[in-house]
Amino acid sequence: MRHEIMARPAATVLKVNLDQGESLTCEVGAMIAMSSGITVETTSRQRGGSGGIMKGLKRMFSGESFFLNHFTAQQPNQTIYLGPSLMGDVMSHPLDSATLIVQGSSWLASDPGIVIDTSWQGFGKALFSGESMFWVKCSGTGNLFVNSFGAIYEVDVNGHYTVDTGHIVAFEDSLTFKIGKAGQSLIGSFLGGEGLVCKFEGQGKLFCQSHNPPSFGKLLGPKLRPR
Amino acid sequence: MATVESMTSDVPFEITQRPDFALLTVQLEQGQKIYSEPSVMASMSPTILMKAGMKGGFKKTLGRMLGGESLIINTFTAQDGPGEVVFAPGTPGDLVHYHLDNNTLYMQRGAFLSYTDGVDLTGKWQGAKGFFSGEGLVLLKASGNGDIFFNSYGAILEIDVTNEYIVDTSYIVAFEDTLDYRVTILEGMKLGGKLKSFFFGGEGLVCKFSGQGKIWIQTRAVNPFLSWVYPFRPTKNN
Amino acid sequence: MEAEIRDKPSFAHIHVQLNPGESIIAESDAMASMSSDIQMSTRWNGGFFQAVLRRIFGGESLFVNEFTTSTGGSIVITQPLPGDMECIELDGNTMYLQPGAYIACEPTVNLGLGWAGFASFIGGEGLFRLKVSGKGKVWFGAYGGIFEREITDEYIVDTGHLVGYEPTISLKVGMSGGIFSSFFSGEGLVMRIKGPGKIYLQSRSIGGLTAWVNARIY
């Protein structure tokens, strides 16, 4: 399987070449275009694996769809184009018996060998991190494709690192985070518009998104026709 | 994506800021003209005269309206010497130049930005195919001998079809009329009789192109953005 | 200080590396992430009175944040809109920015508010403009890509596309064509910009985006 990420960082698409018999598991609705020798199968479970209704329900809580789409090439040299639903970036992250915790709705596609599960991060984070209530836990071996709003940048955390709420895309499970205040004083943090932030700890890779979707929504929304 | 620097039959142009906020700059010599849809001029030299009007008679204008375009077409003329016109569509997205050589190009509703002399632009009723595509019953049809610029939401990718290609209906921007198309549901679902994919798989209606020719697809669909912005809109009674 | 603007023009954001003792001032809520050796403090955007004026007339926030470090560290600064950013280095000169365009600056830069005039207001750009002066780097942002034009004589710009300009530039409002054309062309009023001087334009306008969305929602 070969892939190419094009038109970064706002109109990003993922182009994957599939050879006969190869398949890719994708978020529902992500397919833009493809060769005619690819077939799709929609299920609530991993390909050939575990899952079923409970996993499907858990995925729904994390902002993903109940179903997964499996695209399989029936002929040699087939291409498929995938894209997230909103403007934003796509990155590839190969896993080798490892786990990546991904913000709800940021999982785009993965090798059939990767298990997509849901992870609960506790009430504090659910309410204040500016992300979904549940997170998507991707583990196994193979390539993983994650999308964001805004451009994705990588931070190598070694000790401590602070991220504003709404800017987390994914992080390695060797990292943990807590909710805290941005400045020394809580009032100052709120007046400065930063309010609460996520404070990471540990050693590992963290992926952030450059823009925060609600900030854009709050600027654009009031100028639009009432609903 | 790279800047495009090229020429129409007689006018040099440049497409910059691709693919997210693409901008078209044309350099006109004294007396030269270019036409555009309304509200897309971002800036221009003071030597340029802008005039709004209808073009191509009643039938063509009506066709364009059914194709999601305005009744009005703006004409920019380099009246008092050479000068530039900069066009920026309202849509965040990409821009493509296409040269018509007595052939026909079909475009999705609202995709037209600008054209040069020699191009005929009207709407074309798609019949039942259009009804199922969910994207409007009328496509824009450009023909003649000249140059046309069309725009999208998201980046535009060009796909050379040599046999068959499948595109989700919400991502089609334009295609050459040498291609045949039909709206269908995905192959695998028909074979396995799995209607589930159609209803829950989200990839419901696709357009199957066949023949030889080019299609241009956009990398984002508009509807998810409109649903995303919905909760940020003001409510009616306040 | 080392600063780099990445992912132009659609999701531009600034990666800043601060040396020990250095600091950067940024618009409220502009911090996306930072290393833990950076301290944030919040203060009035240039004194209480100035801050209130800028809030009301300049489209800026009441407070700005100052990020400092005693040991060195990194910070990522962003803006709410998807779009481009530019950095200009002031050396005693002045630049005017449209309300809302300011993102960050070095502490040696002065932020002020200036009367832009009725032409600017009618042209949809606001009665006031932000005036940046002093010495040091200033970062400003836009919705859309930023492009420049060096104006020697006169240039016409549609409303909603002007981001910043030098003080030698003057603005006038005019019609885009004849009365019929100005009304039906969708262009309406335009800015007639007189040079000499440099102007910064954005390749999209919020008005254009709003019209595009409004035509598609019910």
C-alpha cells in the first residue's frame, strides 16, 4: 500500500494506492473518488475481527460513526482519494505494536490491522479539554491516518508541555495530561482569553492543530442568516 | 500547490494562493476584455472599466440562472491603457484554467468564475441523472473557442479517466463532455445486495464516469461545512 | 528570538523560540501551545483608556498576554480565522492595520489607535485603524492569503480586502462603475487608493464568505 498526502494543510486529501487484495478501513463518508475496481463493505466491526455492536456504540460516543467502511481492491493498481469532512490537515502515523490516543472525530483511516477503540479520559477532561467526551484509541501495527482542523504540528514532549484547549489532535499513550490554568492566576488566565489549558507530562509525541474550530465559528456565525 | 502562470489565447494570467484561497490576476492590454460573475473583483487598476450586463440573450441567461449563476455578467475592459484585474471568488478554495477548443465542458452549479471572448456559457438540463445526483438538475455548459476559469470549495484535483472512475456526487467540479456518466450506488453494495452501505455507509450516491477525458474533483464537500457552522448562527427570535 | 510562520496561506501560525529573558506580546487567546518554561501574564492592552478605545473602535481585545521566559522556551501563536500571516519589521516607521488584524509583536512596538476617516468607514473598513510604530517585529493576519501591491499612482480595491497600509497611502471611496453597473455588478462601492506606498490585501473577504454561505443555507 502506497499513500500520498496532497493539498496540505487546509484542503488536504489522502491518496492511497491499493494493490489487488489490499484493503483500507475508513471513516464513513471519507471517500471522495476511486477507481472502479474497488469495492466497499460497511460493518460495525473490525475487518475479520472483534467489535460488533458494542464497539460501534462506543465509537459513536467518541464522535465517530457507528459503522466503518472497508475498501478492498479487486484488481491491481487501484487508487482511492479520502478527505475529512471539514477543512484541515491529514497526517500519517505508522504504529509498530504501539498506541496513539486520537481526539474524537479525528480518526480518518487505518490499515485493517489496527484496532479502533474508545477511551474515556475522565470527567474533568471531558468537560474542560475542549475536545470530545471520549477519545479514540488506535493500537496495533500498521499505518494510521488522522485529520484535524488547522495544520498539524508535532511536539516532542520531554517533561512538561502546555496546550490550549481545542488544539489537541493526538498523543502517544506514554503521555498524560491534566487540566490547569494558563497563567499564574486563574482570573488573569480568563481575562487573557486563555482560560484553561491542558498540561502534558511524560515523554512522547504530541500532535497539535494550529487552529481552534469554535474560535472561527464564533467569528463567522453571527454574520450569517439566523437559523 | 504551485502558482500557475500561463496565457489564455491572448491574455497573460497568474493563479496564486492555491489551493485554499486561490486568486486570479489577469493583465489586460489596452482594449482587451475579460468577463466574470458578479462580486468577484478584489482589486484592479484605475485604467479598467467595469460594466454589468446580461450576455448571450434570454435563453442562455436563463440557462445560466438554472445552473446556479447570476443573471448578470460583469465585463472588464482596459479602457484607459493596460492594467490588471484581480478576481477572488467568495468560496474558500481553488481555481482552474481551461482552454476550450471548440469542445464542451460541464461544470457543477456555481463553479463558473470568469471567461474570455469566444466562450458560450449556459445551463444544460441533466434529466433523471441530475435528479439523482443531488447536486442540482442543471449543469453549467461552456462551449466555443476561448478560455474559462472555474472555482471550487477545497483544492481541485485533475483526474485523467481512461476507462472508468467513481466520484462521490458532492465532489464533482467539472468534466469534459467526451466522458459519459451515470449516477449509481457503489458496485460492492449491489453485488452483495448490501443496502446497508447505501444507507449507513455515507458513500451513497456516486457518479460513474466512463470513456476518455478529464474530471476535476474538489477535496471537500460543502454540506458538512454548512452543518458545522449551523450551531454558531444566530437564532431567529433574538 | 527566532520566529517562523508555518503553513501559509490557509492555516498560518507562528512558531516562536524565545531566548532567556526575551518576551513576546500576543492578542488574547492567540496561544495554541507552549513549553512549560514560559510564563504568561495578562495586562491591559496599553493602559485602561487605550484598551477600552481599542476594544470599542479597533476590534481588538481589552487584554493582551505577555509571554516571558527566564530559561528559554517555545510558543505557538495562532489566530481564530483560517488564513495567512505576515511579519513586518518596524524601524521607527509606522504602519496602519485594519481592526482585528493584529496578532503579536515584540515588546518594543507601540500599539495605538488612529482615526481612519469616513472614507474608510463607508468603504467597510472601520472609522478607526490600528497604528503600529516603534522598533521591532509585528505579526498580522488575514482571512485568505495576503498579497502586496506597491502603489505608485492609484489602485482600486473592493471593500473588505484591505488588511494594512503605509501612512503615505490615502483612501477614497468611489463607485466601481457607472450607477447601473455599480448596483448590479455586486461590486458596489470600492476603495480608491492613492499612493505612493505599499498596501497589503487579503485574497478572500469575510463578506464574500458570508454571502457564499448565506446563499446555501435556509
